[in-house]
Amino acid sequence: MMRRKTIPIIIFLSFLFSIGWLVSCAHKSAPEKLHIFLLIGQSNMAGRAQIEAQDSTALQRVYLLNDKDKWEIAKNPLNKYSTIRKKLSMQRLGPGYSFARKMSQVFPQWKIGLVVNARGGTGIMQWQKGTPYYNEAVRRTKIAMRSGKLEAILWHQGENDESHAASYLPKLQQMINDLRTDF
């Protein structure tokens, strides 16, 4: 009598374990060793171009750090999980998509991780060490680096500072030095 009750329980527990294992495997959306790129700057990096059909597909072997600090397959708009972005409806196609697509073609053995944290209308002073934009870029990238190596930082900004051209380069150099130190 005891055996008849035990067998269905064991089968049921085995079934739950199997389902749990399959679900945990399915949620592993990115491999452990990624080649990571941080994309920061103002509106063009955030993406303001219309997303055409050829730019709406998911990228192969390219992952995007989402708002839960997890990896998911990269698909436009790439700046949708930025912690400093303007409203979601403003996020469109930026240079990160074609960059990542090209990198995946040139390095077919690579798995690429993108940390996109841009905001339109910002000046170089808003990206200096200690500011919220700088701090968030560093914080998110350090989380991403648990999954791989930071390869490069793509910076697209400057239009906001066109009337301060003479002071722009020293501030950019300082930001680069600070990012190198922090990473």
C-alpha cells in the first residue's frame, strides 16, 4: 500500500525537477564569456533614426544588458534599458546596432555584450566622473563585466558642446582617463 503512494510522488517530483531544470536553462540567455562594449553619449548614441525593417531583427550572438541587469538577445531600440534615458518612445536606431552587427560578422567566434546607457541633449560636463550619467555607466558596466571582458567604449557626443569647442577636448580626455582608471 505504501509503495503505490510513493511511486506517483517520486514521478511527480522528478517531473517538477525536470521542468525546473528546463526552465532554468531556457532563462540562461547569454553565455558567460562575452566581449563587452559600453555605448554612451547623447541623442545619436541613444538612437533617434527611424528603425527600418532590416534593423528590426535580433542580432545573432549579441546580447543587451537589460533593466534587471540580465542579458537578453539584442534588438532595437538598444537604449531601451538605459537608466538615464528619456522616454521610451524616443529611443530608436543608433550606431550601436550596425556596430554590433559588423562586429559579429568580423568576429564570428565572439559573443558580444552591449551596455547601452545614453541620453539625448547632454553635455560633456554631465558625463564627468561623479555625475549620475558617469556613475550609472560605470555601475552597469561593472555588472556586465561579471560575464566577460570590457573591450571598448563607444562615445558619441559633442553637438551639445559646439559653443564650447575649446574646452571640450580636455574634458573628454579627463573622462577617458577616469573611465580607464575605473575599469
